[in-house]
Amino acid sequence: MNTTLAIRRPIGTLLRHAIVIIVALVFFSPFVYLFSTALKSSRQLLTIPRAFFPAPLHFENFITIFQKYAVGTYFLNTFLVVVFSIVGNVIVTTLTAYALARMWFRGRELLFTLTLSCMFMPLFLIIIPRFLIFKQLGMIGTLLPLIVPSALGSPFCIFLMRQYLRSIPMELSEAAYIDGCSELRIYAQIIMPLSRPAIATVIIFTTQWRWNDFIEPLIYLQNQKLYTITMGLYTILGTSAEEINIHLVMTFLIISVLPIIAIFLLAQKQFVAGMAHTGLKG
């Protein structure tokens, strides 16, 4: 009996590893195709049958994309939108979540419920009212319509941060009250340093949302000098099939996705810890 169990355990482990490897390969295969196509020339793309691994490899595509298009401008504009959105979102989200999680006041739960209800409001429902507001403020044609909504906080991030702050023992705040600390000092010097995993999670989500956003830049941006990465991709794709250079499109996609991957890898531990702790208390 023990021998049978000893045999079944390695077999079960091998099967689990095999399934994980197969699933990983399935999800990773689009990236392999992405790199393969990005390293081809326009002539190699027309070759039938098309070689999966091109020979020779055309690494000069990464130089051509910068020479032919304003890739640096696209990255700079996106970087500005992301940075200002992160700064505003982190400040507003942490302050709001702190009040909802660790301060008692009348109507707190109602306010939190209203905040949660905003999570289920589709973007397309508020596009027209938001556009009219920004038009009256004279912000159309600038980067401000992309920055201001994100910098004023996100209902999902507020919910995420509130759940994390509720997992921090209230005894820490009570001890600080006894020592004469103000609410703002407790927030800045005690609670925020303990909330780094949740803050890292908010930063990752905000970066992803702003980096991948296409609808709002398409609506608000009129000058190509203000185009973000998604609008840059839209420009590179062209308006007809004859204008599309697939190898350059794939090259641009690689360049545009690398910063997101790097940010996630750098903050991976904090991100996982933040997501895990948000479920400790309901």
C-alpha cells in the first residue's frame, strides 16, 4: 500500500507540472509570434510558406520604428499621463480609504456603498457628460482629460485600499492617539508605511489602465504631438491594408509592453502581498 502511494505521488506531481507547462506555453505562444514577426523584413512576411523563425534576423526594425515614427514623443506623453495619474490616485485613494476604514463618522457606510456603486458604472455611460465638462473647461486637445479623472481617485482602488487598511490592527492607531499623534500624522507615519503592498498594487493598476487606454485619447487628443502610445499604434497601423507594416507594428508592440512587464516584475512581491491582504477582512 505504501509503495503504491509512493509511486502515485511522483506521477501526480509530474502530471501537474506537465499541465502547468502546457498552459504556460499556450499563453506564451502569442509573445513568441510577436517576437518572430518583429524580427522579419517586409519581404519575409510575404514569403509562402512563412518561416516561423526568420533568417536572417532584422534587429534594425527597432531602430527603424524610432526613425520613422515619433515613438519617443508617444512614450513621453504616456509617461506624463501615468506619473501624474499615479501621484493623484495614490494620494486621493489612500486618504479616502483611510477615512472609510479607520475613522468613524455618520454616513460612513452609505458613502462606502455609493463608492462601490461607481465601480459598476460603465465608461460609455459617462463619456458624453465628461466630454462636455472638459469642453466647458477648455481642456479638449490637452493631456488634462486623461490625467484629471484618474488623479481624482478610482472606486476600485479605494475599495482595495480600504480592505487592506482594515487588516491593520486598530491598536496601532489607539497607541498613537495616546502619544498625542494627530490623525494626519498617524496616516502619514504609521499607516502608509505599513500599506506599501496595497500602494504598489494601486500603482500597478493605475499604470496598466493609463498605459493601455485608447478610447479617451481618441476622444480628447487632436494634436499628434500629444499622442500617447495607443494612439501611436493607431497611427502606425494606418488607414488601409496597403499602409500596414506588420513587422513594424509588432516591433512597436514589443517596445510598448516592455515597461509594463518591467514594472510588474519589480513590484511583483508587493502586488501579490497587497492582493492577498485585501481579503483578510470583509
